[in-house]
Amino acid sequence: MLKKLYQGVALLALINLFAVVGMVGYLLASGRLNTERVDQIGKVLRGEYPKKEEVASTQPAATQPVPQQSRAEIADLQAKRELYRLVGERLENEVAQRQALNDSVQLEVLRRLEEIEKKNQRFVEQKKEFSKQSQQEGFAQALEMYSAIEPKLAKDLLKTKEKDADVVQLLMQMDPNRRTKIVNACKSSVDRVWIRRILDQIQVKDKN
């Protein structure tokens, strides 16, 4: 029984061997099998043929896709540049607006100062004019008073209450007869020294 089984297996092995030999002969004759391919088949049978990972690692690097990270970095850089440009433009506009505002404020301040200066000048002129009018009015009133009162009393008031310059102006504007009466009222030596000084000043003014 075993002998028959062994013979059957041997027969199948011979048949397979002839089939393989025939196939190899056919491939060699047709050119589909050459020395390089036979060598590759031998390496495969011995387990020496490169694995898929090794084949994949030998592929050219140029065929690998461009990493997405570099594109993202480029986009982020462009976005930052645009942001910096917009911020720079905004700052320039703000500086220009502030400068324009400062110029406007300075012009307004200068205009106000000029108005204040003009008002002060008008006030000073008005004050001088008022003072001049007051002095004129006061002088007229004084002249009228000294021309109306008794000569001796007029002499005493002029000597004690008025400055020499004012006495000179009053006597010069006074009626000559009235002035003579006031001069004649100076009886004492002190009065005569005083009236002499006043008359000398009147003489000087008359010459001028």
C-alpha cells in the first residue's frame, strides 16, 4: 500500500518536474526568460530579493509631494507682512492727522493771542484817553475853582495841594488879572520864593 502511494507521489513529482522544465524551455525559447530574470528568480527563492520598503526607499526624492507645512509658513509670512503694512499705514495716517490737528490748534491759539493783544492795546489806549480826558476835566474844574475863590485862599491851596508843574499850567491858563491877584497875595518870604520859582517856569514855557 505504502509502496503504491510512494510510486504515485514520485510519478506526480516527475510530471511536475517535466512540466517545469518544459515551461522553462518554452520561456527561454520565446525570450521571456533571460539570465537576469533567472538570477532574480533565484534570489526570490533564496529570500534575498529586496523588500517593498527597500524598493520604496530607492525611489527618487523628487517624486515626493511638497510638504504642506512650507505652504502654511509662506501664507503665514505673507499675512504678517500685510498686517505690518496695514499697521504702518494706520500709524502714518494717525501721525498726519495729529500733526494737522496740532497745526490747527496752534493757528487758533495764535489768532486768539492776536485778538487778546489787540484788545489790550485798545484798552491801554482807551485808558490813556480816559485819563487824558479826566485830567482835562479835572484841570478845567480846578481852573474854574481857583479862578472863583479868594486870591489868598487860592494861593494857599496852590502852594500846599498842587505840584509846581500843575500850578504853572493853572496860572498860565488863568485870566491875567486873576493871576496877578494870586501873585500879589504872596506876602511872606517863603511865599515869594515859591511864586518866584513858579513865575520863572512860566517864563521858560512862554519862550518855548
